[in-house]
Amino acid sequence: MEGSGEGGQGGEGGGRRRKKSIRRRQPGEGTSMVAPEVPPAAPMEEEPAVMPGDEDEPIGPKKGGCRITRQIATPYASRSEGDSLIVAFTGKKATPPVLPSEGDDIPSELRSRLGWSVIRAVYDALPEFQVRRLEGMGFGPFLRLEELTPDVALIQALKERWDLECQAFLFPWGHMVPTLEDVVRITGLRVDGQAVTGSTYTSYQEPVERLLELEVRGERSSLVGRTALQASLGIASACHRTGEGQAEYLARLTEDARAVLAEEEGEAADRDLRRFLILVIAKLILGTKGDPVGCRCLPLLEDLSSVGNYAWGAALLAHLFDNLGTSSRETGVAGFFPLLQVWAYYHLPSLRRGVARRRGAVPLLQRWRFCRDERSLRWQVTLIHDAMDTIPFGHVQWTPYVGEDDATQPWVERGRPYFGRDIWLHYYNTVVPLHHRLVARTLGLHQAVVEFPTRQRSWERSGRSFRGIQQVTDWTVRVREQLDDWERRGKEVVSEAASDEDYYRAYARRYGAQVYRGTRRPLDPEGRIASLEGVLHSTIQQWDDLQAVVDQLRGELERAPQMVGGASSSREDPGRSVLEDQLAAAAARADDALAQLREREQELRTALARMTVLETEMAELRLRPEAAEVARWRQEAEEVARWQQEAAEATRWRQEAEEAARLRAEAGDLRTQLGEDRHRDDMLRSEMRGLERALALVGRSRSAASRSGIPSGSAGHYLTGSSGRRRNEEEVRRHESAPEGSETGPRVMAPPSPRPPEGTGESG
């Protein structure tokens, strides 16, 4: 898709893209009037793909698309009324299986593109003759619309229910899809006339330079820089100034644009008008998620007198369908998504997402404003899905425009020949079907069983979407069959069904539980509950219709005497009697039919209650094995916990045993050391006793010497001069330590024999 780059634009300023997180507005804090300035990054240029031969294939509902990711949060808190129209989110997709808490918020970034501020300012600055030209082209009602704050949660919830095969939304009550009548009534754009198609080229440099006096962004491209296009209209900078209110901001932009726009008719005025139309078409009607402005439809603007002949509203719907079919991982929808919001406000009023603000205003988009919700986006999307899963069938408004004053909406009368028809919608390579036969109830008809459409068509490419302009392609020839269908105004939708019962049963068999998206969806894998609910609703609807017929017949029966002749008797006027009999018979038949319908309704209610009970029992039966398995897992978990506890205790015991062994080893060491110390003490005591004995011996020797007359010196000489005093002492200790009674036991050393005194003449 052209201009599908990842670059972003904050507010309406230029420069390099930055990211800004959205802050939740605090209570009492006013709405910010300053648009965040986030300059754009380089967009994705239209470069040749790997298979150039395939790239000019038309696309129906495409599988891939603009590369855009998501972070979900509350994007409304700090958004100003003049901010951009086309929004996207970056980050991861949130598909919570359970309902989140209200405080559960995820950081987000709301990337704004180009809002209505610049376009409205330029429109107000145009001279009167230019405004008259735009009115003649059919853009007047659309350009006078006021911006609608985007309800991103509602858009995301609807996008997740889009079915690629049938190109419609899937709800429990059946298919729903915006139609051409919704487009023309909500936006005011014309849906009749020529299809928006033609030829695409490898490069748009020549027509852009000739008609706009600008340059494209690449050699093989149709993209024009948005800031350059804005500057050519006099708005070089679209940023809010500090302290500037919204009214002052728009007045300043208007004055800047009025200063450069041509005030008289001529080539300069035509160039200004083409620049403005390119901005309106490429950024609002056929808006993309990228920042650059696509000029693929510029050849259709060369002749300004024929611009009003094209069905721009049909192209808007084709572009929107094409972007609803992008990957489910993407949040945000390119195109004019306010159409989806107001369409949901009218057809699903039970959601209460919009608030009526201006009764009687046309187009219908003027009548609504978004009901601000401060909760997180993920919470809101989940609640919307839950509400859609439980909306009673009778609360869906299939024909909300009954009673509208079409005299004030001439664009509706012009588009009426295209209402209620199966038709192909065109925007160059984007060719998608509008399967109106799936929503015949929007025409006041009963929905008949139809063959549900599929995407298998010979001219469609499976896989990649169209991403560039590879060669000159004439789409009026390439999709001639579908273009002929548009020129023939498609095929009128008719229905001969007397009730919706068969459709509900076929729908339930085909889609089963696929229609449920909320967290509280019923257990209905085969769609049986949905089928019975649909049949019950159809029966109630038939009962209401027959009740109206009975009331009408009874009223006619009461008026019959006046119609036949007032006071005439049945004998005087046989015609009155016949008419009364016929009316009475019709009333009786209607009463019988009502009685039968009441019986059928009671049977269906009983069957629905029985089916609900059976489904509950089936759910319980399914849950019993799960409960047993859970009990077994719980028991195993308890055993594991017990094992872990025992293992911890064993570890503790092992540590204590190791500690005890260590203590025992230390005690043994201490005992050994104590024994050694005792042995040393014993040795010391033995030595001391030996010394004491030796001293005693010395004392006795001295006393003996004194008695015998031996001088003490001789005794000392004897003791010191005897051989090996040490040996004698050791011998003494050895003998003393020997056990008692042994031969080596302690013995008293005999004192030495006294020497004879010198001079006695005795010899030894």
C-alpha cells in the first residue's frame, strides 16, 4: 500500500520523528490544546519488489499491509480536539485471555498523522469562487465536518471481528458491514458516478511537477513530502504555540494560508485547488498510516471540471475494507475510520460509545461525539467484546435511518440507485466486493440463506499486497469484469425468506464459536446456542409482525360498517356481510397464527434452556477429568514438597553428623594432647624425684664424710670425678621407674667406701 512506511508525524509539524508516550490525564486537568511536535522520519519509498511481474496484481481483501505495530494503553487522555485523524499504535499485540484489572495499563505511543486542523484552516482561507467549485464537486458537506475524536478501542474491537473471506464483521447475530448508504449519510461524499480508477505509472514526477509544481520523493514513486505540500499552501509549520488556544491556532493557520492562496481565477488558483484536493484525498478520504502524500489519483484531478464525477465515497469504503483485512497483529486502521465509529453508534447503540451532540445536523457524523473513557485500551477492548457477545438480538438496529429527512441531504438522493446492491468497489489496484446480500436486514428484509463467499478468485494474488508501482498498468482493462459490474450498478439484493431461522442455523453451522471474542463467551463450540438464540429472535420478530397485522385487520374490521354504509343492515347490504366475514376469518387466522407462534416461541425457549443446561453439563463433564488431573498434580506437588522437606532435613542431619564427627576428632586430638602433657608431667615429676634423691644422697654423703673425717671437697670430687655422673643419674631414674620387684627396680646406691686417710700406709 502506497505510503505505508513506519514513519510517524506528531501533531502537524515537520522534521525527524520522535516518540512520545501518552500520559494519563489527571483529574481536573483540562484537555491539552497543544499538539505534540513529532517530526516525520523517512517514509518507505515505492521500490521494486522481488517479483516485479506480480506487483501489479489487484488486491481484494489483502493479507498483509502497512507495517505498524502496537502498544496498548489509554490514548485519549492527552489528545486535543485538533489532533490528527489517522492513528496507529506501536508495540505488541495484547490478546489477554482473562479480563485485566482497571489499573492494568501498558505504556503506549499514539502516533498522530495529519488531522483536520490544516485542512479546515486551508478550506476557510479559500476564496469564495474556490469554495463554490468544491461544492460543485461534492466535497462541501465533507469539508464542513468537525473532527471526531477517534474511539481506538471500538475500532480495534471491530477490526478483530472482520472476516477476510466474506468481507464483513462476524457477530453472534450474523454478518454486518458498512454499506454505501452508510457512507453517503455519515460523510456526505457521493457514491454514484465513475469508479475511482485508471492507470498507474512507474513515476509521477512529470505530472507532479506540471500540476503541483512539487517533486516526488524518489525516481520510481508517487509520494510527495507532506511538509512541502503544506508549505505550498502557506502552512509551513502547523505546531501549536505555547499557551495558544484551539480557536487562535486555527485563526493563525487560516491567515497564513490566505496570504499565499490565489485570490482570482487562473492557473495559480487551479494549482492551489489541486494541491488542496490532493491533501484532502490522500490524508483523509484515502488516508494512509505513512507521513508522505500519495499522488496516484493526481491524473484524475487534471481536469478539475470532471473531479465531481467520481464516486469518492465508494473509493473510501474500498480503501477502508482493504485496511480492515490487514494482519491481526496490527492495531489501527488506515482510511477514514470515523465512518466505523458512527456506523457502530447507529447500529449498536447498546455499546454506548457515542453521545449525541447536535440533533438534525447533516451529514450524520456531525451529530456525534466520542464518550471519553479513561480506562486502559486493553480493558476497553475486552469490555466491548464482552458486550458484543451478550447484546440481545433485538437491540441491534438494522434500519437506523428510517424517518430521516432526506430532503436536507441531496447527496443521499443521488446515491440511492446504488443502495441495497451487491457491487464491486474500486480504488485503482484495490478492488473489493460489497456483499450486501449478507445484510439484507438493513433493507427491511428477512435474511435468506446465501452461499457464504470465499476469497478464491482467479485474478487475486495470494500472499503479498501491492507495495509499489512496477510498470504502467491500466486498471480499467485489468479488472474489466469488476468495472463493468460497477457501471451496471451491481446486482439488486432481494429476499423471499419469511423468517431468519434458516439463515441463523446455517450461520451457526458455518462459524460456530468464531463469532465470540470476549472473556465471558458461552461454551458453544458448534454454534448450537447461537443458532437457537437466532431462531428464537426470528420467531419473536415474526410474532411482532403478525401482531401488527392482527391489529391492522381488527382496525379495518371496526371501520367496516363505516366503509360499507354505516347504518345499513346485513340484509339490506350483502356486500358488508361478506366483507365482515372475510375480515373476521382473516382475524381468526391471524389469531391462530399468533397462538401457533406463541407455542413455537415457548418450545424454542424450552429448547434453549435445555440446550444451555446440556452445554453446562458438557462443560462440567469436560472439567471433571481436568479436576482429577489437577487433584493428581496437587497430590504430586504435595509429595514433592514433602520430599523436598525430607531432603532438607536429611541435609541438616548430614551437616550435624559432619559437625559431630569434627567435634569428636577435635576431642580425640585434645585427649591425645592431654595424654602427652600428662606423660611430660610424669617425666618431670620423675626427674624431680631423682634430683631430690640425688640431693638426699649428696646430703647423706656429706654427713657420712663429716662423720668419717673425709673433707667435703673429697666427697665433691668423688661425685664430680666419678665416671659419668649423667650416666649414674640415668641409671638411677631407670631403676626407679622399673616396676617393683624387678631386678632392675630401684635400689639404694651404696655410699662410696671411705678412703683411708693419707699417710696411713694403707693401699687400695
